[in-house]
Amino acid sequence: MLEFKKVTKSFGKRTILENVSIRLENNGILAILGPSGIGKTTILRIAAGTIKPDAGEIQSDLRRIGFIFQEPRLLPWRSALANVTLVLKGNKMLTHNDQIEMAMFMLERLGLKGFEHYYPAQLSGGMRQRVAIARAFVVEPDLLLMDEPFTGLDLELKASLQKMLIQLLTWRPTAIIHVTHEPQDAVLFADSAIILAGEPGRITAKIDFERKRENRDLFYVQEQAAKLAEMLTLKK
Amino acid sequence: MGTCGEGKKNGCVRMIKIKELKKTSSYFWMILGVVIFIALWHLISLRYSPMFVPSPGETITALIDLFSVPESITHVYSTFYRVIVAMAILTITGIALGMIAGFNPWIEQIIKPVKDILIAIPPVALSLMAIFMFGTGIVQTVAIAVALGFPLLYGATVTAVRSVNMDLLEMLEVFKVKKIILVKDAYLPAVIFAIMPNILLASGLTVRLMIMAEIIVGLDNGIGHAMSIARVHMATEDIFAWMLVMVAAVLAIEGGLLYLVKKRLLAWQTQS
């Protein structure tokens, strides 16, 4: 479980987040929506432990963290395989062969068999993002943080990546915080969504999606997305 | 190979052809540059006595004569050996200290006076100072070349460490990657990529500085020593011939280094 209790965060004189409270159960999926610069990524950074809040409390028993960024953020001088094994190197429980095996398994699951020795510059944008997804899942995360991972991709690529991600989540469920601009993306993955608005950013609305992810048809997704979009417009 | 991963063969073939064409045209301009240089040199040599400016032909004849004596090979070998030792020391110390100083600004401040002195003092003055303080010998000669080339690689490394992509560092922090892996897998390749032009520059510089140090220190072998002898005998064509050897040495070291680095360290870039 991950819990933010009245978290406040400032950068210099500017307060970004104020009194933000979030509760995320194990394997729960929360979407965060809101305009740019409102503090969505700051929440992810606090959850990842790379920055500390100025006030409030964080409680978490989710130790292993995976992160999918908007850009793949792969080391250009390492192959796809090395980029994935990189995040396993600190794990003393795993031998070098285990690391390779695990990374190969993830790359294969993401349709990258045969491309493991390619450098990022030799891969297409979609393939690079798949390597980044493999890297996030190979650590067997208790908490997966996603920062607009589908932004800037064309529709076809986005749909195929979303399908892969849903398959991965069915295979290996994990708690997720998914930051997105797109209401439809939020409904595709999340159990609930919050909207951040105002200056400084606060939670101004919350919506729980009643249907389970596997039972959501296109009509339901569009209906809930429209509801979210309306709430977003009202809260701007 | 390029980004030919998923069914873009025609595009890739076209790109490869364009690259080959560009390569051929760059060779053409390079050869033209060499021809113009030799022509100008020849024209200048017509105006002056061979005592001051020997012609390209006279220089080539002198070069052939030089290398008909095994002693000249020993001179080249001695200088090459010293240059390689100096480059190895220079690269390792420059990158290591540059990375330490890049991470710790207080260490950069400690090293700053030494670096500033090495930049400000003319190479000849520093060489003379080294001779007065430490005497003459091969170690001193190599040390002079290292000291003079050090600020170049050290300074570039400090800048490179501080310019490493913050997004990549954030990614590594999120995944809790150990510091040693962070240095080995993120910082070192990024630094080597960034300072590559400086390494190449330093290799050429080290050849020049080494020969200068050999002349000033007065070693009894090496290209510097051979040039000193030629100067004493007023054998200008020999001096020019040794200068050609210097150019060849710089090109060979730069080329060899570039090949090694591209093949081993920057393969990720050359294959993209």
C-alpha cells in the first residue's frame, strides 16, 4: 500500500502541491490528470523517492519500483538487452545469467526477440518504448510509475503499446500511478482517477471506475472518458 | 544496419548510398587539399634556396635517405613509444581526475591553480623549468608532455561530467542503480563520447610536445634528437623530412586511436 498524507511540495518560492492525499492499494491503479505544470510528475517523483515532500507524510510498503517515462530514456551506448539488465545489476540475489535470462524473457514478451543486441539508435521509436517497458517490468515492480508513456506516439503505435501493457498487467499485476493528459488512457488502465487543479495543485475531483478493466467495452471507456474530460474542463 | 529493424529496406539502401557518396566526395576534397598544398610548397621552394626551403622532391629524397639507415627507425620507435606512454598516462589521469573534480567542485578548486599554471606557462619555459628542477632523461621528457597535455583532457572531462543527460541520471536514480554502475555505464561512456575530439587533439599535441621536449631535454635518441642533429648540420631537407614523419606520426596515432575508439567504445554511434 502507498499513502500520501497531506503532502505539500515547493520548488523555491513556488508551491507546486498542497495537501495532496492519495491512497493506493496493492495492485490498485490510479490515474492522475490535470493541466501541465500542476505537479503530476512531482507526485511520481515523490512516490519514486527521488524527491522528498516539504510537509506531510508518505507511507509505503511497495519497495520495488518500475518507471516508464514519456521518453524511453535508454542509455544510447548500451544494447537493448544491456539497458534492461542494467536495472538488475544491483540485485545480489541474481547471477549474471539470471539477469540475462530475465531480461531476455521480458524482451521476448514485448516482441523484441532478435533485436536484443541492437543499440537504441537502431530501433524505431515504438521499439525503444517497448525496451523501456521491459526495463520497468523486469524488476518485478510492486509499484509502477508511468509518466505519460503514450504521449507523442501515433495512434496505431499507441494502441499496440497499450494492448501490450494491458497483457503484461494481466500477467503480472502491480500497483500503478499513471499520469496522463488523455482521459481515455486513464479509463483504459485505472481503477480510479484524480484530477489536480489550481495553484498550488490540489486534488479537486476523484472518480472510481466501477467496472473491472477486463469488462470495459469501448462504449464504457468513451462514456467515462467523456465524464473525466468534462470534469477536467470544469476544474481548469 | 541503421534503423532498418522493421521493414524499411529501400529507405536504408538509399541512406547507405548517400552516406557512401558523401564519403567519396570528402576523400576527393581532401586529396585536392593535399595537391594544392604540395603545389604551393613547390612554388615557394622555387623562390628560395634549398638551404631554406627544399622542394617536395628534395624532401622526399631526404626522407628515403633517412630511412635507409636503421638508426632513423630507432628514432621513430623511441618517440612513438614515449608518445604512447604519455598518451596513456595523460588519458587515464585526465579522465580520472576530471571525473573526480566534476563530481566534487571543491577538488576542482584545489586542482585549479596547477591547471591554470600549466595553461599559462609557455611549453618551452615549462620544459626548461622541469630540466632545472628534475634534470634530463626519458621520464622527464614524458612528464613534460603529460603535464602540458593534461589541462586539455582534464578540463574537457570536468565539463563533460556536468553535462551528462539529467533525464538518464533521473532514470538511473529511480531504478536505484548502484553508484559504481552509474559511473561505469552512464558517466564514463558519456564522458568519452564528449571528450573524443579532445583526445584526438591531445594525441596530435602530445607528438609535437614530445618532439619539442626531446629537443630541449637533449635526449640521445628520438625524432627530436634527429632534428637537433639535422639543425646542427644545416640539413634543412632532413628537417623537412622529419617534419613529414611527424605529420605521418600524428595522422597514424589519430587514425589508429579513432579506429579503436569507434570500433570498441563508440560502436553504438557508428552503427546508428
